[in-house]
Amino acid sequence: MAKNVLILADIRRQKLRNVTFEMLAAANTVAEGGTVSVAVLGSGVESLVGGLGDAGADTVYLVDAPELANYTPNAYKKAFMEAVRDANPDIIFMAHSAVGKDLAPVIATRLGAGQVSDIVALEGSGDNLTFTRPIYAGKAFTKVQVTEGKVIATVRPNNLPPAEGSFGKAGTVKNLAVSFEAQDLSTMVKEIIQKASTGVDLSEAKIIVSGGRGVKSADGFKPLQELADVLGAAVGASRGACDAGYCDYALQIGQTGKVVTPDLYIACGISGAIQHLAGMSNSKVIVAINKDPEAPIFQIADYGIVGDLFEVVPMLTVEVKKALA
């Protein structure tokens, strides 16, 4: 049975994140001939709608308003509900990001819909759609079906495969005029202070080089950064390294940090506490570098190197440079 699917485009720093295209590919698989729509919300985001038709969107709902310059739940709910009314979706996808995690339950409550959070895989289509999501900090997975009514699912980035090639759809753009009232603007973001970052987005990185307490100091991250630069990778950290003051908490990966699923995860000086494994154990290939041969990280690693990271990582960097040359 055909299903209408609506996606909330995930935008960061005025750019569409990769998870938007992953959701579009999934939507075209599960729609079974129904419509696939994308809602693009923000301020100064009109330039982002081009190419969404080729990526799989039949319709693009654009709400470009200064009130949406920064995410606030009431304003985004008002704008997104305008797209919901027009699209009449059976399934709604949002990224499992800060915005999606906050907005999805609000919309689910408004629509009386079932919600499935943090999905990493989809099976079936139409009325037989099954979602896979991790439970118990990633130690197990459960399969979930919503048997009646609408469904809202938040999608973990870098898990669903993006489309290969172009869908070649029209991508018809509908500009939605939304009138915001006082209650829609009860929360206002006055200022956002961001740490300067020119590196790869950690949550969407294909390769991550991560450090733990074994780096011993802030300077201990320098060889990791050099390896990451050569690989075009992001740098991450365990909570232990963050707590010790070796790096900023923005790099933290784990149960209380970011959850990542890169193609390659290189763990340097990380013992492998369960809280850290919860954030990276689903990486496709895991390489562990640690002096302790009994470190728990080796139990889930695909490749293990027993040695001093300050000797191994520079050697690895040199060899990667040679291979790439």
C-alpha cells in the first residue's frame, strides 16, 4: 500500500547534512508509490532546495523566515505542522540529532502518532515496515512495528545507505507562509557561541581517530590529529580524556556523548569501558591501539595493535601517507 513520507531536512551551519539524503533514499524505498516530501525550515535556506528532487523529493516545503534562524520548539512545530497538513504523511522521518530528538515527540503528541527513536535499519515497506533500534546502550537490538496510525522515526546518521544515482524527480517547491504569534516565540535564542572548528563533522564522519586517557595530556592529541588530517578523519575522545581536561567535551563519544557509526574507528589509548562502547561499537571496522593486551576494547576490535600509541600512531601516519602517495 502506498505511503506518503515527509522528511525534516537536517541543517547545520546553513548546509544540508548527509543524513537528509540517507532519509530520502529510505523514504523512496518505503513509500511504495506514495509521495516523498521534504520540509526545509530556517532563515536564508532557499538555496538548499536545489537538487532535492534528484535526491528523491517529489515536493519540497520551504519555510524561510527570520523566526527560524535558530531552533526553538514552538516556532519549528508551527512551521513543520504547516508542511504536515499539506503533505498528509503516513510516515515522518527526522534525524536523530539535537533538533530531531527534541521535535519528534512534540509532533508525535500533536498527531497522536507512534514514535520510534534512533533507528539504524529499515526492513519491508508500506504496512509491513519494521524499524531496528539499539537498546541497553547498544548491547542489543530490537525490531519495532507501528501497527496503526502515523509513525514518526528519528534516524541515526551514517546508518541508512544513501541513494546510488539520481531519482530525477521534479522536486516541486512550495513556499509556505507561516504567521508566528507570541506563543510561538515564547522561547528566543539570543546568541549561540560555538567553538571554532574546521574539522570533519564528528557525527557524520566516515573515519574517526579517537583518544582516551592513554594520550596523557592535551599535547597527546597532536599525533592523533596528524593521522586524522592525513585520513580526512574527525578526532574524537572518550569521557575519560574529556574529564581529565585533555580535550573539549564536544569531542566526547559514548553513552553520555555522541553516538557514531563510521566506516573506520581507530581507538588510541582507550580501554573500552562499556559507556564508551555504547557510542561506537556499531562502527563498521574498529582498530584498537593500546599497551594493555587485556584491555576490553580488543574484545570488539576487528584489528588490534598492542603497543605505545606515541610510537604506533606516528608510524601509522607515515605508512598512510606513503599509501596515499
